[in-house]
Amino acid sequence: MKVTVFGIGYVGLVQAAVLADVGHHVCCVDVDEKKIENLKNGQIPIYEPGLTDMVIKNYEKGRLLFTTDAAEGVAYGRLQFIAVGTPPDEDGSADLQYVLAVAGRIAGLMEEPKVIIDKSTVPVGTADKVSAHIQGILSERGVDLEFHVASNPEFLKEGSALDDCMRPERIVVGTDSAEVEGVMRELYEPFSRNHDKIMVMDVRSAEFTKYAANCMLATKISFMNEMSNLAEKLGVDIEQVRKGIGSDSRIGYHFIYPGCGYGGSCFPKDVQALERSASEVGYEAKILRAVEAVNYRQKEVLFSHICRHYGTALSGKTFALWGLAFKPNTDDMREASSRVLLEALWQAGAIVQAYDPEAMNEAQRIYGTRSDLRLMGTKEAALQGADALVIVTEWKSFRVPDFEQIGIELKDKVIFDGRNLYDPARVEALGLAYYGIGRGRSIIAGE
Ligand SMILES: NC(=O)c1ccc[n+]([C@@H]2O[C@H](COP(=O)([O-])OP(=O)(O)OC[C@H]3O[C@@H](n4cnc5c(N)ncnc54)[C@H](O)[C@@H]3O)[C@@H](O)[C@H]2O)c1
């Protein structure tokens, strides 16, 4: 099938690559000229395991095209995916300007019937807005062309995006048109082979499903972080509690890791946007508000542990920081907990020596060159001359470090572990002070 994807970011590029890999032909349109130029030269703008090879292979085979020319994209596919960003507006609601801009371009340029598919995460009622916008422009043009607007939210996870798209747990399609359902089934048939993954529902329910999923996951995280803060005050080890409750099949082990808060381009904005949608219809979404507030506070937990250990004497201290990305296997630092910590440490006059396996360029892009940020080539280099170590992202390569080396390098012999990667007893036995999240004993150690 011939497909066009507007918006070649995390979602658009992965979606395009995966569709091309099963044999579809995909035209990728983005307004970012540099990004498109780089993609044509085999330079992939994001880190996602396996993505570079898949993009290059399919580009060379002619199944992926890259362009900034919207007219080329609109003429190309009968299916027109919209995968542009939906960032938070000033009031927290989803800003639909990019989605509507693409819809407007499609309406202004289409010369034959099209199926327009919202893949971006958009509030309930957006497909109706997109429809009205397209119809308005077609009427202005004086043309009468058939079109459908469907919803097909994306559930990929950064870090395992390719696998999630190749082997999706479900493919949600929101449409009331049998014809669109048929086309979408044909498009996704290669991903639905061992059993039918496609769930067809009405458009509004599909739009809502994406928000409900992300808000549920964010709720699990914030709930566990709330428990971890309580555990710390009560002298309880949250890691034992996590195992104790995760073994209950009604609860499960996923998404109940206590930590220093969730980040990324989705959870923070989607919780906010749903809360905003709720208030627009006169409903106070108390749980969503609490989920957001708990996360906001949780992003400060590492800094408060540091202050508990050092008092206010942070000026001139050097912190080794392991992990900048908002989670492992990505270079994405949007809303990352590392940013809250970095900025708090700088504010207090401290210096940070940071290392991340993939997000170094992103950190450089965000913060530029500054004397209190040293981007180091390895995790070991980040320790050299540092006073303390802080772990913010749970990359695999941080899980089994050389604690003896850490003990030799760190002047103040203290680890602040924002992801509970280590066993406090083991670390303390090596003569290092240890602060985890909700470990009970660590508060005792710090007092
Ligand atoms: N990142 C994720 O993990 C993830 C997962 C599921 C859903 N989503 C949702 O998918 C959507 C896209 O997210 P993302 O992370 O891929 O965003 P992104 O910021 O990485 O990419 C968006 C792209 O759209 C391009 N763009 C903007 N206006 C355009 C226009 N008029 N025409 C063509 N291209 C245009 C931008 O240049 C950019 O390359 C959002 O709604 C997001 O909530 C994201």
C-alpha cells in the first residue's frame, strides 16, 4: 500500500520504517529541512535500537521516501497519517496547531479521496475538529472530495519502539466506516498474524483509550512513589514491598518501580491534557491531579536527599551523574528527571560531571557549553575527581558497577541512587553511604 506520514519524529519515523519493512511504500513528510536532508544521507535524528538499519535498508530499497514537500506527500498515499507533536498549551491542554496545520495542508492539496488518520495523541473530539477543518478548506476550494478521518493512537515505548510496532499488543482503530476499517486491516495485517490485534471502535473511544492507557501507567508510577516516600518515613524497604505486591497477579510487576519521577514526551503532557479535558466538561479529575503533583514532587527527591546529606554546603561540590535520558535506551531528555536535578544542583553552585550512553548530544544541545556541566565520555570518567555519585537513569550498564573503584574515586563516598539499582547493605559494606528511594534504612543512614 502507498502511505504518507506527516511528522517524522519518534512516532512517525518508527511507524514509517516498520510499515516499509513489511513491504508498504511510505512517503515521509516533515517541515524540518535539516532532518529530512540528514535522513536522506542515512543520519537518523533519534536513538532507537535497530532503527538506523531499518531506515537505511528500506530507503535503499525505495520503500521509504523523505521530503519536505507537502504536495508530494498528499499526492502519494491514499492513507495520510498525522504524527506531529501535540505539546501542552499554556493551560496544559493539548496544542492541536500542528495537527490542524497538517490537516489544512492535506485539504488544500488533495485531488482525490483520502483517509486521514490521527496517530498523534489527541483529545476526544479532535477527529471531529480535523474533519470540520478539512471540510471547510475543501468548501473554500469549491471541490467535493470524499474523505474520512480515523483515529489510530500509537502505543509504542521509546527504547523498544521497533519491537512494539512490529509485535503490537493491540492496534486500536477508531472509525465508523466499514471501508476505512477494511483499509486499516489490510495495512496492519502483517502485524496481526498470530491473532487478531486490531480493535475497531468508535473514534472518540479510540482517542480516549490512548489517554486512559498513559494515565493508568503514570498512576501506577506515582502511586508507587507515594508508597516509597511513606516507606522511607516508616523505616520500610519499598523494594521488599514492591516484590510483595508485584507477585499479586492483579497488580503485577510492571510499572511499580519506585524512582525519581517519570518524564518523557508523553506521560507528563498526557496526564495534564486529560485533566484539562476533564475540567472543560466540568469534571474534577482528582486522581490525575494527584498523579501529576506526586510526580512533580518526586523529581525533587534526589536533590532533597543530597541536601539532607550535605546541608546547604553544595557550592563547589562536584557530582558524578549517571543517566540523562528520561529512561534507558533512548536519547530523549524531554521532561527528564535529570533536568530538574541538574538545574537544582547548578542553582546551589555545584558542578556536574555527567555521562549517559546515548543522551550526551541531546544534553549538549539543550544546555550548550557551561562551566558547571562537564559531559564525560564514560561512566568511569564521570567519577574522576567527583565528590558523590547520583544515578538518574536505569541504563543496564549502570547495574553492576565496580563499587571498589567508585569508593576510591569519590571524595565523599556517597551514592544517591534514584532508581534503586543497588543493594544498600552491599554498598554500605564497602564503606559508601547510600541513599535510595524509599529504602527505609537510607533515611536512618542519613540522619
Ligand atoms: N514519543 C513517544 O514515545 C510517543 C508514543 C506514543 C504517542 N506519541 C504521540 O505521537 C505524537 C508525536 O510524538 P513524537 O514524540 O513523535 O513527536 P516529535 O516531536 O518527535 O516529532 C514531531 C515531528 O513533527 C514535525 N512537524 C511539525 N509540524 C509539521 C508539519 N506541519 N508537517 C510535517 N511535519 C511536521 C516536527 O518537525 C517533528 O519532526 C504526539 O502526539 C505524541 O504524544 C508519542
